[in-house]
Amino acid sequence: MSDQAAMDRERWSWRFESIGTNIGFVACFQNLWRFPYLCYANGGFIFLIPYLLCSMFLAIPLMFLETALGQYTSSGPIRAWKICPLFQGIGIATTVVAWWRTIYHNVILAWTLYYLYSSCLGGELPWARCDHEWNTASCLNSSSKWVCVNGTYIIGNKWDTYPTEAPRAPSWNSWDVAGSSDNPDRCAYNSPATTNPAQEFWKFNVLQQTDGIHDVGRIVWYLALNLFLAWKLIYFGLWMGVKLSGKIAYFTVPYIHLVLAAFFIRGVTLPGAYDGLRFFLYPNIYLLGRTQVWIAAGTEVFYSFSIGLGAFTALGSFNKFHYNFYRDSMIVAYLNVITSIYGVLIVSSFVGFVATTEGIPVNGAVNAGPGLIFEVFPRAFAAMPSSRVSAIFFFLVVLTIVLNSQLVMVGAFITSVLDLFPTSLRIGYYKGLFVLGVCFVNFLIGLSMVTQGGLYVFTLFSNYGDSAFPIVWICFFESIAIGWFYGVRRFSRDIAEMLKWQQIEWYIICWPVTVPIIALLVWIGNIVYWAPLSYFPGYPRWADGLGFCMTLSSMVCIPAGAVYSIFYHMIKGEGPTMTRLKKVIQPTIVPFRYELHVEPDGVEMT
């Protein structure tokens, strides 16, 4: 990148654009999507101990490193890692992982748009009762249960001993299996399979789910339409650059936290909320002795802080050279941890309400991933007064959360590529066309996830393309590159030059020691406890093979980049062999220290 290109680079015009975009990116999405379920599955409140330790010794130092690198080089992930040519493949690897994530995350945006649309129309929420065309005979309303009468299961009132509805056979045709017995006055031990209205709305109406990835079926047209709208929102949020996407944070970040605060207050006042909160707040301390709990916590911090994706490097590249990113990093890190705990409390209260309303155990109301957002919360809203208003505000906030995340991730990918061609793609309308092309290509690939078997494809992307293996792999080599090859003291001086003061010694210890050790242990732990998707229904063995290719597409970039750098300097370099080898760890990029003397609107960004 030439000096003129670096000088023409977009910059944040006000400090809130930078910190607001960072908060919107990191402090919300994973806190509702993954973290609450992991707390429930790994001992409740006790899970916070390994999570906080891994945050302190691993995630926060890496977030600080990535942001500092972007600001120092004024470059996106690919070009920024020219600071240590031997590890330039790190930038390519982060860009590949970011690309995989942006494709399937926008499908979440499409699902959310459909739920928002469904919440706004009609009299009753469509997932409130079992009287729709997509419901099966196994579907039971929250007030119903299977009742044994004269040796046959029929639907009855959950709070009564007598049936209140006409007998209805389960959809899986197990009437004889479930209802037959040697004694005609008694039923068999196994009651018919049971589903709930929200689960069937999600599976049979929204997804129209098939039996496996081998049968993707047809494209679900309304999901495809919502996916197109989702990518249209991303395009219009990025085509004007960071000056527009940064200002979006003016509205989205306060709105998200105000609505979450309202849901927290509403959640803790619901019947049964105490049961859900008690399930989280009364931990099983013996689980701290299980290796799986520590591996789960170590893995979660990579997702919760969104490190290893190049996003913080891209965001940092829009800062001025002397901007105080240290302050922003600390604020974002602390808010992320607080929001994680805050999110668990919200989820716990609503899970307790669902369990009480439906008369089921608390742990039976918790789902992971999409099921938490698109099954558990809709079940709660269906049983609440003003259910439509609650559903609309909830899916609006989920829409805003995912949109914030996607604007940063897609923006990081685009920034990485634009930095490779600064004098061509950044000129005139070429940038807009490139952004349009990226969105259109990702939309076409995403169509595979809005088919009837799309959830299986979605899971393949999330379990392999965006799995812990490439992300932890990337972060391990980031710490090795800076801590041991570029030099931790050297990087510390670079940071001191930007901040105009010497930062604390904490990171100088973490980068070369704690980060690579913990990352390596987490990576090995994920290998030990890994289970292929082919162990689960709907995934043949070839799906794992395809998934491995997605995982290796990013991981291979780092060793391949190192081999290329060594061969390049050995062939093109001059001087003795050792001199040429030393050049592979010498920066081929210099910081751009140009500062504008007058900020837009007279606001100084410090």
C-alpha cells in the first residue's frame, strides 16, 4: 500500500464509532447464542471460573494484540501480518475463516427476519398452538399431555386426570407399540413421542426439514427471499464504508442493551424464573475437576471474544496512529464478560418460566444453538401476556445483534482484499461493485442453507469451517509470531509509540507464555473430545470429508505461507544463507504515522 493510499484510508470520525462498533460486534451475539447453554451443561455458575481465567490469560491479550497490529500497520489482516513475513499466512487464514462465518451467519439473519415477519401478522403467534397445517399428531399444547384411558393414550389436560380432547394417534404410527398391553386397562411403559408447537413451527414450517444432508430438497422460497434481504442490508451498511457502518452503532448498541435490560426485568418477574436462576446460580462444584469443562471454557472464549478472525485487526486499522485503543480494548473486554453473565441470567429466567408453564424439568427446556433462539424463547412468548409485543422486540434485538456482527465480519473480509489492491479497488465505483460482488456470491452459496435440508449444511459450516480447530490454530500462531519471532519487547515499543506511554507488563508475559500454552492445550483437548458429524443422524461419512476440507482451507494457509516465504527469500534474497533466512522475520511493512491535524466536525479522536 502506497503512502497516498494509506493517507486516503477511511478513518473513524468520532471515538464512539470505534468503540461502539467494537462493542456491537463482540459483546452481544455469542452471549445469547452459545454461552448460556454451555453454562447449563458445565455446572452453571461454576463455569465462570475457568471462563474468566481463560479470558484473562488468553482472550483479552489476543484481542489487544490484534487491535494493536491493525492500528500500527493501518492495514487489514492479510497485509498487517507482513510485520513478520514468515507468518503472513495468518492473515490469509483469518480471512478464510471470516468468509466461512459470514456465509452461514447471514442465514441466521434470514431466519430472524422470518420470525419477525411471523410475529407481526395475524391474531395469535403461529407457534402458540398445535392447530396449523404443519403440525403433526405428536404435537401437544403447553396445557396438554398424553393420558392413558382403557389401555390407549389420548390427549388430556395436563392439570387434570381426564381427557379434554378427542383421541389422536401419534404421527409415528406407534399406537399399538405405545398403547398395547397384556392388561387392556393399562398402557405400555413408553408414551407416544411428544413435540411442542414452537418446535414444530421451527422444524416443519420454517425449515421444512428433511432427514439428512443427503436430501437437501428444494429451496424454501420465503427463506431465500429473507436471505436476499439480509444480504441487501449488509450491502447498504457497507457500501459507504466505515463512516456509515460506524454511525449505525449510534442506534444499535444503545437499543440492544436497553431491550436486553427490559427483558431481564421482565424475565426475573415471570413465574418459575427463580427455578431457572437457581439452576444456574447453585453450581456443581465437582465439575471443576472435569477436563471437559475447562476445554469448553477455553474454547468458548475464542467465540465469545471473536478473536482469530481478523475483525479486530480490521477495526484497528481505521484508528489514527496515536488513538488510545488500550482504553477501548479494556472497556470492550469488560463489557463482553458482563454481558455474557447478563445474557445467562436472561436466558435462565425465561427457561425457568418455560419449564414451569409446561411442567417439565429446567434442564429439559434448554437447547443449544438455533434451538435456544428459535424454540425456547418463542415457547416463552406464547405463554406470556402481550406475547406479540415481546416477540417483536426480541427478534428485533436479535436482528440488530446479528447485523452488527455481520457488518464487522464482512467488512473485515472486504478490508483484507481491498488492501491487496489499494490503487484499483478503492478508486471510484470499483469498491461498491466489489462489495456488491462479495454479497452476491455469498448469497448464492447461502442458498444451500435455505433448502429443506439447509440446517444440515448450516451445521456443517459452523462445525468445520468456523470450528475451534482453525480459530485456536490461528491464535496459537499469532502469539508465537509476536511473542517469539517479531519480539514481544519490540512489539511493546511499537505500542508505546502509538499510546505515548508504556503499557503494563501483563501482556508482555501473556503473549509469549500463557496464550500459546493455553491455546495449545485447548486445541489438543478439542481433538481428544471431538466427535464427527457422521455419529449423528442425517450425516453420512462423506459429509465429514467435506467438512475436513473446509477446516483445512484455512489451517493450511499458515504452514504454506511460511514455506513460501522461506523459499522466496532463499531464491530472491541476496547475501549468505543465514542473512536471507533472517529476512523472513524482518518486517516488510512500516507504520504509517501520518495524522490529520483537523478532525471532522471539530472533534478530536484521542
